[in-house]
Amino acid sequence: MACNYLQKNNYKILERNFNCNQGEIDIIAKDNKTKEIVFLEVKTRSGKKYGRGLEAINAYKLKHIRNSAKYYLYINKITLNIRFDAIEIDLKLKRLNHVKQII
């Protein structure tokens, strides 16, 4: 669902579920409008029992996303501008919320 949304909004998906020793990144994409590499954390919820998806992105998680992004940039020799976003999906409401620049 998140990848479909991104592709419809002029993003090119570069990686899904990128894993390394530093952590994991759900989606890495290129925003063709801004020419930025975007590292996306996707949080999906089917109800309110565990709170909103964005509430689950804490300082610990952000640290691992940032370190994983550094590693990705290093191994791929990328020097473009970067951005960290989040996508929150509510399955019950069938709603997707894209939050830009979470860091």
C-alpha cells in the first residue's frame, strides 16, 4: 500500500526492507520532484489498541534508521540530499498518512 502510494506520487522505489547490522529501513525511495533520497518507516495499525503508528517511532528507532541510512549511502556511494519520512497506515479507516521530515 505504501509503495503504491509513493509510486503514484512520483517516487521511485529503490529498496524495500533494507537490512544491515545497524538496523532496518522499510522503504528507500527517490523523490523525483525534489531529487532527494527518502528513507521511510512504515507503521501499520488495524485499530487503536496499540496507539497510532507514528507513536511507535521513538528515539531508539530513529537512531537505528539514521545509522542504517548512513550505511546505505556509504555502500552505494550516494551523495544526494536525503530526507527521513514516515507513512502511517490505518487499515480500519483505510487511510494513509505521509509525514515528511520526521528527523
